[in-house]
Amino acid sequence: MEEDKSKSENPLKVNRRHFFSQLSVGIGSLALGSLLIPDLFKGGKGPLASQPLGIPHFAPKAKRVIYLFQSGAPSQLESFDYKPTLNKRMGEDLPESIRNGQRLTGMTSGQDKFPLMPSAAKFAQYGKSGAWVSEFFPHIAKIADEICIVRSMHTEAINHDPAITFFQTGSQQSGRPSMGSWMSYGLGSENQNLPSFVVLTSRGKGNSQGLYSKLWSSGFLDSKHQGVLLRSGKDPVLYLNDPDGLSRSDKRHLLDHVSSLNKIHHVETGDDEIESRIAQYEMAYRMQMSVPDVMDIKKEPESIIKLYGEDSQVPGTYAANCLQARRLAENGVRFIQLYHQGWDQHGNLPNEMAGQAKDVDQASAALILDLKQRGMLEDTLVIWGGEFGRTNYCQGNFDPKNYGRDHHPRAFSIWMAGGGIKPGITYGETDEFGYNIVKNPVHINDFHATIMNNLGLDHEQLIYKYQGRRFRLTDVAGNVVNDILT
């Protein structure tokens, strides 16, 4: 009994056998970590980080994220949330008991009536899952068994700027780090010659809302974690190429001198941002060789061009960006953010949304199929959706041939695929009017927590202390949506 008491009082006192058994486990774990994450022991620690950056909190199901953000908010009623009741009650005023005094935008707050408007598209069920998908998305319908449709997303933001900022940064106010920056901060990069966070933009034919660099900003994190916007055309990154007359060796010589001066300045001031500046100069130098090669889609076979569609050969289109996203993903970019503008259908929705859907339908489905055939879908999380949904009543006068839908934050749809998400399921449910959530609500904080979980990050543990407060992507809320995970 005395021996047992001694052990309990001295937990660090271990015998030789126990020491070597634990040592072997530790060395094995470290060796595995160094293979999976080559720069495992090069990273530092962020404020309040419980472990070196670049190490997941637990085994990840996804290595990377491709976020297909549909800026402007596509209507769930013309995409993935089928509501036949709207056909039966077309033109009737939305019952006040359903609207229940919800806050309205300035575009419909003056309306006396809120006439219900059925979907402009026909719906059918697809795949073994029987998912309801509208005729606007025939290619996505064919991959119904590969995706998880979430019909119960909700947010507090009712206008575009705070809503998209909320989705991208976890806050409706500007200044917070973007989601991609948090992932870069927590997990680091898989390719030292490319940024860990890349942004691509495209524009459809519909009404477009603005996009701002704050959406991919690193906020109060080191600037090396901010998103790098890749442009279409000859120069994907501005000022990346050397000026005429400057050779590669001259550039290396120049950078070495600049780095030595910056290091002296860092010693004098202690400003950590100087180290980030040094790292960015070096990254730009390496990107001069890596970016042009990754962005060159001429090497893609005809079968891939056919899969994504002819637009994939036109720089700056959504299809071209989806193909670029796959190339970036297979080259180790951690977080790839696509923004496609033009989904703000306040008027002429039947024609305008049909055109918008045609822009993205084939390429979105192609990305899933392409990743799957390469064995990458299982560890790549793909997300498709906008910042909020659309009202079930028409905006302005009732006109079945030419109408629009206003913003609706209370219930809307997105879909996800790969990277630890259950395929072929529909999660969440709205009422018969498609207005309120009646089953399994998913808030943006829950959405963020789930993404981080699949990347092996505990959203409550990845924190950064700034101005005396502990910040995280999910702020002070968020629960992992375990029901949609494999």
C-alpha cells in the first residue's frame, strides 16, 4: 500500500520500463508529424496557443478548403429548398404569424402586402438520396449523392456587407481576421512556394455587390496570413515580376541585403511584423517561379476542359477559377476562396438567376468530380453558398413574370462536400413556406466550428489575444454539427 501511495504522491516518478514505453510512443508521434508536416518544428507559437502552430489539435479529416462563395445570396427557393405550398398559395399575403415581426430591409419595409411567390424553377428528386434540386442546377443535381445540402442556415445580418463579412470573418464588423487567415495561422502552409490562403474572383451577369479586401484580410494576425488575390490574365499577382534589367541573381542579392537590414531593425524595435515582411519578400521571390506554373491551364487534357466547360479556358470566369482552385489545392494551398458576384436578384429573378446558375452549375459539379477522380475529395472540404437567403414573397408589385426577392437571413441553403462531410444527405428543414427553420438550425458560428473541426482544429482552442481580449473565429459561440460528419 505504501508503494501505491508513493506513486500517487509523485506522479513524475516512473520506472525504467514505463519511461522507455512512453518514449517510444513520443518519438513515433514526432516522426510521423515530421513526415506529415515538414515544417512542423519551424513554426512558433501564437499568443495563447497551446501548441506550436502547424499542428492540428486532433486528427483532421480535411487538409484543405475550397470555398465557392456565391456573393449576393442565391435564392434557396430556386435552388435546394422545394416548397410546393408556395405554388398552391401564390399571390396570397404571407401570414403575420409566419413573418412574426421580422426586421425588413428598406426595400420592402414600406410594403403593405407580402404576396407569396412560387419558385421560378421546377424541382425534382435526384440520386439515391432523393435530394430536391431545381432545374436551374442540372449538373449539381447529378452529384446529389456526393453533397450534403444544409437547408437550415441562419444569420442575424440582413444587408450584404455585414452579412458577407460575418460569413468570412465571424463578425459583422470589419477588422477581424478572415476564415482563411485563421486556418493559415493555425495550420500553416503545405507548400513553401505558394501562399497558404489564395483568393480568386469572378463576376456573373446579374446585379453585383462589391467585394473588398477586408474579406480576406488577416486583421490583427500577422500579415503573412492574409489572402493573396490572384488576378486573371498575364500577371496573376501585381508587381511579382522583376523589372527589365534585373536578373534572378540580382534579385537574390537585393533580397539578402534588404533582409539583413530588416533583421537589424527587428532587433532594435522588437516589431514582429518586420519578420512577417521578411517572410513575404521571400515568398514573393519563390512565387515568381511557382505561380505562373500553377496558373497555366494549358497543360490540362481535353477531357478536363470538357468536364469544366469551355469557359474554363477563359481567364477570370468562374469555370476557370474552379479549375485553378483544383490546381492550387493539389499544389498544397490550404484555403482557396472563390467569390462569384451577381446573385442579388431584387428584380427579374426568373431570367437573371437562371443565367447566374448556368455560370456556376457545370464547373461546381466538375470540381467535385475532378477532386474525386484524383482521390482528393476525401481530404478536401468544398463549400457552396451565399451570405443569406431570399424571401418567399415578391419584392414590390405582384408580377409572376417579372419579380424579385428581398434578403432573408432567417433560413437559407448551402451545400458541402468531401473532407469529412456525409455525402448524399439533406440536413435541416424549413416550414411549408420556406420562411422559418423547424428542424436542426445551423448558425454561422456552428458552420465555422464544423469547418475547423474537420481541419483538426478545436474552435475554442485556436485563439489570439489582442488588445487584452481573447479572440477566435467563432467569438463566444458555435457548436460542431456532428450529424453531418462522417
